[in-house]
Amino acid sequence: MRLPRKLPRLTQLPLGVEITLLLVIKIALITVLAKTFFAHPEAKHMQMPVQSVEQRMLSFAPPPAATVQHQDLSAKQQPE
């Protein structure tokens, strides 16, 4: 059985320093992406009225029309 060869290291830095350097680069990249895409809304001047948002989110929603039609069709198909 032949053992696979070791992959060559990209740098001659000690392993701990190399891992730390890669972690710092990853954290910096994630921070830049988060600030770019998720930090602030696109239009800061746009606001929704709180009452309409609460009413929309907390109100009871009627069942979709497809469910009601499905129940009506199943009732019609059953023999009397």
C-alpha cells in the first residue's frame, strides 16, 4: 500500500501563524460582506406605519381559496 504524498505548503510560515493569518482574512472578508449587503436598508427615508404592520402581522388570515374549493369538490364527489 502506497501512502499519498504530502501537499506542498504555500508559505514557509509556521503553521499557527498561517492559520491565524487565514482566520484574520476570513473574518475581514465576512465583515466587509456583512457591512455591504446586510447593514442598512437601501432607502433610509422609507418607513411603514407601525399600526398597519401590526394589523397585517397579527390579524387572522382566512384560508386560501384553493383549500375551500378542494373541500367543496370532495363534498360533491361523495355519494349520498
